[in-house]
Amino acid sequence: MISDDLILCIYFVGLFLSCAIGVWGYLAIRTNLKRFLHRVAPALLGSLTLGVIKIGLVATVLVGGMTSKYYGCSYEYSHLKETELSLFGELTGQMSTSIDALTGFLLILLVFSLLCLVIMVRTGGVRAR
């Protein structure tokens, strides 16, 4: 039998791992994103946008991790108390929702970046190579 304290501890471990996934996602795109923003936007706007993207990416992934239900008002969590394997399954589900949120954020960022680039090329702000 697993205690409620262990379930809560595993939930917060999952949130910590979600935050790590968000930081990893930002670090993976950081250099290319910096180059793109400094080429398309002025220096101040590029730095501001980079900060907003960093905070938004980590926050989105954390919210993705928080949407995983371990227990709640109408959620039965007695199955979690039976075996450690079911608790590990919930933890991997929490990581999966975090990665899904990261993927969604990056896809939205890609579409937005492509739209900005197309607008800049059409208005003559950036020359295509």
C-alpha cells in the first residue's frame, strides 16, 4: 500500500521533470532563435521576445505537466495506492503531456516565425538569401 505522501512527492517530481523538459526545449532552440530574432527584429524587441518565449515555453510545459490527474474531487485514485507500477504509469503520463505541450508550443512558434519571415520578405525588410 502506497501512502498519500508518496503520491504527492511523485507528483512534484513529475512537475520538476516537466520544468526540466521545458528548459531543455528552450536550450535546444536558443541559438537558432536568437539568430532569427536579431535578424528580423531590432535588438531590444529581439531580446524582449526571446525572454517572453523562454518564460512561455517553460510555463506551457509546466501547465502540461499539471494537467495530469493523480487525484481530485471526482477522480478515483485508489488504483494508485495498489502498486508502484501504476504510480510510475501516472508519472510517465505526466511526462507525456509535458512533451505534448512542448511540441505544440514549438509548432505554434514555428508557424508564427514563418509568418513573420514571409511578411518581412514581402515588405522588403529582409532579403532572402
